[in-house]
Amino acid sequence: MIKEIQAKTVIHKHNKAFPVMYDLNPYRGCTVGCKYCFAQYSHYYVDLGNFFKDIIVKTNVDKCLDIELYKKRKNKQQIKIGGVTDAYQPIEKKYLLMPKILKIFKKYRIPIFISTKSDLILRDFELIKQLSEVAAVDIAVSISCFDKKNAKIFEPAASTPKKRIEALSKFSGICRSTSILNMPVIPYISDNYKEFDEMFAMSKELKIDNIVSYPLHLRSQKVKNNFFSIVRKHFPKVATQFIELYKNSSSPNIEYISNLNEIIYSLQKKYDIYDSYTPLHKKQEFVQLKLF
Ligand code: SF4
């Protein structure tokens, strides 16, 4: 179900930066369909049905943004686009909300942070480039599995991991930073050295600035149960080990995390790419994602 609405406000402030304190979500819900999606909770609270199918479209997002930014025009705080949705999910091809949003940000010279799993972002390359000439723009793509077959299982409507990195690389040298959010790393499935090594090598070749890796966190019992079923079905050889790791906890244990750290650290040194992202506004209380 697609429901078009007229939003009252579109910029929301959080208590802590993640890594940015303000966000704007042109949609509610997301058809990318990631099996580990943290944002699913946002539909539970407001009784909106299926997060992956029932999508709310804020058709007046640009008009609201124009009014809100005019009021806050002296406050040049960075705004994250897509905290609980992907602004470049497939429906954006039809609604074309992002070009209008980018023009408003350019009008007020407001810095932004875009995180996506879609190479559709390249459609707006010129607009993002123009905005980056007057305000800081950080671009990130998130990748949980570098292996494209596994990525299709966990993130069915996302661009392939290679396409995401290729798209990201086009912004290298144009935007303030380009980052890979290598998260969530899925234990026993996407945490092998070979996959990480290929991702780091490609990122080095394409001049990506930062990679931050973080393991899977299964926030609620509902998400956990769904995840267990997927692992049993598609990865039966590691299902027992995987379920053991999460059955009494939402995150992997210290031993697992230390091993993951060692692999990532060795690749950071090998390729000289680190988790070196620095928040634009240093005074913000930044929720640190890195493990090291
Ligand atoms: S792209 Fe982001 S918001 Fe969309 S389903 Fe995946 S994790 Fe959730």
C-alpha cells in the first residue's frame, strides 16, 4: 500500500548524533526489505502495518523543508537524509522527491549526510555536486555482505554491493567524505577474510575515504526469529552456530567481536583505509559506531 500524505514537519532532532543530530525522512517504510532493518520499529509504534510494503510518501516534503529551513537558516547544522528509510529506495524513481529536497538544501546552504543502498543516487549527481560547492556533503553506502548472492538474500531490493561502491566513488573528491558503512556484518556469513579483503581492495582502488565495520545487532525478538528462519533456510551449515551466538543476546559476544576486530584491523593496515570519519559538528555528542 502506498499512501501519500501532507507532512506537518519533516526535520526531526535526536538526543544524540548518529552521526548527525537532525534527520529528514521523505518516506516512512522502505521497500529495500533488509532482513535486519532497525527501522522496522518505527512502523510498530504508529500501527502502520508492514514496514517493507506500506509506504508513506511525504509529497509536500520540499515545501515543509523550505519553511523549516527558512526559520532555522542561521543554524547550519548538518541534516541526515534517511534515518529510518532509504531516500533512494525504488519508489523514489516515481516520486522524485530527492531532487526537490537537494535544491532546497542548496538554497539555504545546509550541510547534509546521505546514506543509501542504491545507485539511484547517481541520478542526482549534478545536484549533489552543486550543493557540495556551497555546503559540506557526506555520502555513505551501507553494505552488509560484499558477496552479491548473499546480499540479495538480506537486502533484496538494494543495488549490488559493487554498484553501491562504484556509485559512492563518483563523489570522491567532490563531497566532504565518502564512507562505507560495513554493517551489519553477519556472523559466519559475511565475516570471512576473503570478502572483507575484496571490499577493502575495491574501496582502495576507487579512493573511498572511510570504512566502518560493525556486527549484526538483532534488536527485537521478532526480528531475531525472522533472522533465524532465514539463516536456517539459506545457510543451514552455520545455522546452529549462528543461533547459539544470538540466542541469549542481541549482539555477539566479546570473543567474536575481538576476532572481527583483528581481521578488520589487519585490512585497515594493509589498505590504509580506516574508520576515520569525523563528524562535521565536533561539539555534537557522537554515538561512536567503531569498535576499536
Ligand atoms: S535500506 Fe535501510 S531503511 Fe530500508 S529496509 Fe534496508 S535497513 Fe531498512
